[in-house]
Amino acid sequence: MIFRPCISKCTDEGTHCEGCGRSHEEVAETSQMVMQLVNYACDKGYENIEEFAHSMGKSILYKLQNPS
């Protein structure tokens, strides 16, 4: 399966978004994960949010490429 990011042409008809092709369930779950990270950064009061976001992306990629 190939991940398809949001292209800002969201639809809520049927089982899949016609914009990105992902299931509505997948879109909702992804949105929840992103909001958890956003809330975490806000709760910690990070001022360098770009660095936080970049670091999280690098960590995710590393763990996907190096499963333990």
C-alpha cells in the first residue's frame, strides 16, 4: 500500500476520500496521531516547533527503516 498525503480536496462520501484515496478511518486515525504530537509539543511549551516536527519525522523514518 502506498501512503497518499492530503491534497486539500477532501470528501466524506463513501468509504474513501476522493482527494487522497485513503479510507476515512485512516484519515481520522492519522489526524488523531498528528493532534497528539501537536498537543504534546504545546503542553511542553516548545518554542522551536519546526525542530520538534523535523525530529519526530526523522525518528519515525529511522524506526521504520530499522525495526527492532
